[in-house]
Amino acid sequence: MSIKRRFLASSAALFLIAGTGISLSSAAIADTGEIEPYACQLNAWTPGHNFSTGNAWGQGGRSGCSNATGVTVLLREDKRSMPDRTLAEGYQRGTAIKFTVYGKITKSNKGGTFYTETRSSTGAQRQSARVIFN
């Protein structure tokens, strides 16, 4: 067999293999059904505050879940060399949960670093970004 024929035979074989791989991939994707828009996840949003009223709040929950489980949302103050302090805590059970916990702050909290933490009864947890209350 000449070099030209070997090249053409190799190219044709490669094209057939690649074509089969693509069609198999397409078939595999089509057989999986619809893809959910997002997976089950915990949410923890950056907390807020109002020094004039003395209120602080943190919001958390879970979304995209099909099973019911318990969720705890905590508003916490980040303490560098000590255990973090919990200002507020709440619990709800369900599949799609979003709720807010409220705590009290004083001028002594000014300049402190705060965050929201969401915990699932399955053991998963998520923390928001830290924010300084000024």
C-alpha cells in the first residue's frame, strides 16, 4: 500500500472514530434527561446593621433541594483569639428555606467583624463574607 493510501485510510478511520465518539456523547447527554438549573446548596448572605436602632441581622437558608432537612442560621462576631460570639440564631426545616435572624448590637461592637453562618442538619455549613460594622 502506498503512503498516500495509508494516509487516506488512517484519516478515514480517525474520522469514523471521532464521529462515533461525538454521536455517542450526544446520545449519552440526551439520555440523562433535564439538567436542574442549580444544585442543592446552602446560602449565607453578608449581615447588616443599624447602630441607631441597635439591630443587626443575618440571612441564610438553602435552595435547589428536593429533600427536607433542618437549617440553622447564625449571626456571629469574628473574635480573633477567642471563640466567635453568636448574636442571634434561628432554625427552620424544609426543602427551600430563606430566613433572617436578628440580634442586638451596641456601640462597643463598632469596628467588630461580623458574618452569617448557615448550617445544615446533614453537617454541611457555609459562611458569608466578613463585614466590619462601622
